[in-house]
Amino acid sequence: MLLGAGAVTAWAASPARALLAGADAMAGSPMIESLLGSMTVAEKAGQLTLNAAAWAGGAANALNPTKAGATFDAQLGEVRAGQLGGVFNGHGTDMAQRMQTAAMREARLKIPLIFAADVIHGFRTVFPVPLAEAGSFDPDLAEQTARAAAVEASAAGIDWTFAPMVDIAHDQRWGRAVEGAGEDVLLGRVMAAARVRGFQGTKGLTANDAVMACAKHFAAYGAAEAGLDYNSVDVSERTLRDVYFPPFQAAFGAGVGSTMASFNEISGVPATANPWLLDTVLRKEWGFGGLVVSDYTADEELIAHGFAADAREATRLAFMAGVDMSMQSNFYRDHLPALVASGAVPMARLDQAVRRVLLAKQALGLFDDPFRRIDPKRERTRVRTKPHLALARDAGRRSIVLLKNDGDLLPLPRSGKRIALIGPFAQGQRELIGPWNVYGSDKEAVDLLTGVRALVADPASVTATDGSGIDAPLPGGIEAAVAAANGADIVILAVGEAQNMSGEAQSRADIVVPAAQMALAAAVAATGKPIVVALRNGRALALSGAVLDAPAILVTWFLGSQSGPAIADILFGIVAPSARLPVSFPYATGQEPYHYAHKSTGRPNPEGPRVDYKAHYREVPNAARFAFGHGLTYGKIGYSGLQLGDGKLAWDGTLDVRATITNSGTRAAEEVVQLYIHDVAASITRPVRELKAFRRVRLAAGARQEVVFTLKRSDLQFVGLDLKPTVEPGQFRLWVAPSAQAEGVSASFELVAA
């Protein structure tokens, strides 16, 4: 359990130890102290200023626009004057070379700039969106893709990435769920730590292929009311500590060098100006010594929150709460000097923040070699390499979830069948890489039609027609789609969300397949041809109609550069599907926020039909249609032989949980075996189930394997009445199962008091 002191201990032992020692401990660094003693207050404020690059890269101008009238020449002037600590989402090594040269040759103090970027799910090689990758239930894969992304980004001059996003998301209306690991705390923890390790590497942050990671958004951004982006959050401290804090603690345990304050307020106090969050918890309780950066103009937004009267007050509140570096607003540069002069901001606090920025630059090796990541040759040779593209294909197929496979329609034969690809995602280099990717391109990605034709014996046997647009019908589209279906033996129906329907500021009031595509699906289904649905989506969806009724459904998310080949590998059985849902797919949008680890209430509906005056909806069950952890494969998986020894877990002992997993099918399979518990009676009501462990098991056809999990007392820990971690003796239910709603094999055990 990466909680409390355990997190700090692991964090302090990490390769980034020099950075994470804490800025206050750096008073003995002669170089840092010499610089501080030489800097004017204005130059110190400049080091705390981070702006979008005026010479931007890729999609950066659309995602994070610069200030009106900002030019590259103007930013060079700010660098020379010591008014800028770094820029983000810039245009590769050409831009970085010119800016760093200005800093090192023409600025008075010659402090190197830091170059940051949004590298959320790949750089030029684009990997599956983080939510999709979480479905792999494989932290090793997440570490590999983050490592590849760091290798590419660092080759383009980038020192710092604003990832991973580790927010827990219980409401699938929230568009930014696509950037995280889903709804579960354990899965969120292991994926957060893995991605930090991948970005920062194992050789230390001075390595020219390492980038400093940034755990975001601190904290509880995923709990925004009604799933509306930027909205208020009002949760108890217990919920923060039980649900929303642990993935951050895991990231800190893995040595993350920075964290980003979230946009949202928590119980009336915006996170950007919340001293309890950013100082009491983060610094004093957890001992975090790294850098805290604001989100884009978040300090400025304190005024719109109604928390600050004007820019000067917003600056003081954010800075004194613990935000070290201001992104994009220029508030720190414009207002800190006067605030210090008036005594409203102590010089000691200013020096503390500047130390943290300088320490981050030192840890990244920028004082030793400001150009260590600025190498045009590496920028040409370390991106979109064959190994990275192969990893993208592998990551894609390991992220695809098979929801349904009635009658074993999948895998498809590679010859002898005519296949019609139908839908707005059937063909074309569009809607492939997913939301919030600054440097990748759909034009460099491989579409579904290309991937399918590459694997069939006769490419001419595969046709493609759009049938409809994403949001609107196409003239003659349905007629063309019906004709294509009638001329085929099998239909692959590629429907779902546009990539701009997920991500920041893309909340949806109704998480369904758009109406135009539903009409297309109904018309194609009426032909009677067998249909495989290939969903394109960045969140859980409430499926219905012909899409839900299709005999086979694949959740293909946004898979990146190798989308088409990855999906084709699953369709034709080159590999078997092995991913599982990291989020619950509801029956209806009205169930949101929904997550499997909910409480039972005092009136739970019993198994079976709806009972009056119990907790249920009139229209749908109080459950997921497709549960967290659900996913099929091409084998036939069974669970049996649960053994718990004497069923007692000693206070300072362990309990081995054994279950036999069998593949009675004719094809090899990979199963994600999941261990859930329920604390039957506790001083704080506990969820109906909680994931405590999982394991991937490879099974040949006809094979069986015993899986062993070892439980200990700390696995049963929760936040108690005093808001401290606690464990209480008593009875627990346990399931070894293929999903959060499946029975699998179950039993009870007792934690025995010391």
C-alpha cells in the first residue's frame, strides 16, 4: 500500500533522489544559492513563469493557444531579459536551439530554459489513449510506452512532460476520463507508478532520453459535478484519502518530479489556492519536495471562481498556497515583484519556489549541459522507429476489449468471406490518434481498411463505405451501406465517437453512439448479415439498439499510430483479445456517476427482480451492463477450486488464496484473474467490492493453472473514523472472478485480531 510514510520512503529512494530531496534542503547547494543571491526579484518571478511556445508544434496552437499578439521574437526578448523560465508545446529542436542559445549567451544570469510538452499518449509514435492502455491491466506495457514516448520527446528537446494524469474518474460524462486509468484505485495506482517510471527512466533524469514526469491534476478533478469539465468538486476528506489521493501517492512513490494543481475547487476552495491540499498534505504530511505547477491560466481563473478579487490577489493566493510555477497567465511575472516589495509575499517563499524550479533544472542536467536534449540528429533518428511502431501495434491489440462474441463469430476467417467495412471509422486517416496529441498525426497512422486488407488472402474481397457521418447522415449513405452489406458475408461496423468528443472540455450529457450512426446500424442490421461492431470511443458508452444487439462487439478506443493493424490482428485471431474494461459501461447515461465499488446502501435490491422500496432505478438495474474488469477472449475460461486454507488471516500473518483457471476452448487464451473483497461490517461502510489484486494468466487450449494470491492485513486497510489508515478484525467476503460483477468462485474469511 503506497500510503503515508510508505510512499515517502519509496519516493526518497528513487533515482530522482536529488530532485526530490526537497527545495528547502538545497540551501547547501553553492550553485543554487549563488544564483539566488545574484537574481533580482523580477528575474526570480521570471523563473516562475511558464508560457506556451509562440513557435508552436503540431496541434499546440489549437490546444493551448498563446497570448494574443505573442511572437517568437517577443519570447526571445523575454528570455534575454530573464522574464521566462520555460515554454511548452514548442516546435522541436530548431525552436529549442534558438531559445536556449539566447538564454545561455544573451541573458544576464545564463539560467537554462526548461522545455515542456503535453506528451499524453506518445509523441510522433502515438500509443493507445491512457484509458485504453489501462484496459491491458499490464503496468509493464504502460511503462514501455511511456519510455518510448520519453525517448522520442527528449529527442525533440523536451525536458518535462505534463503526464501522467492519475485522476480517478467515476463519471463517464467527463471527457478527461480518456487521459487516466479509469475508475479503480488499485489499477490507477499501478498504472500511475508505471508511467512515471517509463517517462523518467532508470538511469536518472540527467539521461538525454529521460523527461521529468508530472502527476496531475492534484486533486479530485475526476469528481467534477455532473461530469462537467472544470466544475466544482465537493467530497469528504475520507473520500479524498480513500479514492483520489492514492494514485498520486503511487506516482510520488515512483519518484515523480512534479505535480500539477487541478482546475477544480474542493469544498469551496480552488485547488490552485488551497494551502491544506498543496502544503499541509502534499508538503508536510507526504514530504513531497518537487515542483508544483499551475494548470493553464488556473491562477487567473481564481477571479472567475469568485475566490480572488483581482489579478494581484489571485497571484498572492496561488503562490502562498504552494503553486511554485505559473502557467500561461503571466500573473507571477506581473505581480510577484510588487507583492514582495509590499511584504504580502515573503522573500523566503519566493526563494523557496525559485529553488524548486532551479533544482528541477539541475536534476535534469540542464546546468551541466543546457543542450543535452537538443540534438537535430536525434530528433530525426529516435522518432517513429520500427521498434516503437511495433510497440504501438502490440499496445493497441493488448488494449482492445471483446465485450460480446455470440456464436463465436470472432475470429474471422482470412479467406473465403466477403467483408464490408461500414461506418464513419471504416476507412481514411482520420479519427485514429485520439484527443490531446500535440505532435502525432492521423496522416501518419494506419486506418482500419488498410489493416484488414493487409491480413486477408484477397484484399479485393474487402469493401468500405462510410454510410454516415459521425454526427449527421450522409446523402445516400444508408442506401450505399445496405448495398455493401447485402454484397458481403460479414459486416464490420465501425461506429462511435469522434476524437474531439473526448478530452478536455468535451463533457457529454448523453454518452451514447450518435443518432446518425444508430440509424445506420439499424439499417445494416436489418439485412440480417452477421455484424462485428468495432467501437471507437474515449470513455464508457451506454450501448443500445442494433449496436448492442450485434453478436460481436469490440471496444477499440483510440489506438494511435497502428490502429488498423492492431484491430485487424484481433479480428482475424492473429492474437486473442486480452484487455478488460477499466471503466463500467452503464445501461443508461442516467446512472452516471457509476462505479463498481459503490456502497450497498441500507436498502440494497436483492438478486433478481426489482423489489419495491429498495435502491434501484425504475428502468434499469443498479449495475453495469458491462462491468469493470469484463472482457472475453477466444478461449473458454472457467474458474473453480477456490481454497482459503482454514479461512483465517492472522493479524501479522498471510492468507494464500488459490483458484484454478481452466481454458476448455480450442484456442490459446490470456485471462486477467481478479481478486475482490468486501468488508462485511466495519466502522466505516465499505464498497460492495474492492479490487485487491490481479494477475494475467496465459493458457494453452485445454490447459489449466492454479493462481495464488497472498493476502495480508495491509490489503484490508481503509481510512477510519480518525481519517487515518486502519484495519479492523472481522469477516470478509472474497471473489476470484473475471469481473467486478461476476461470481467466479467466492468464499468468506476472517481477519483475526492480534
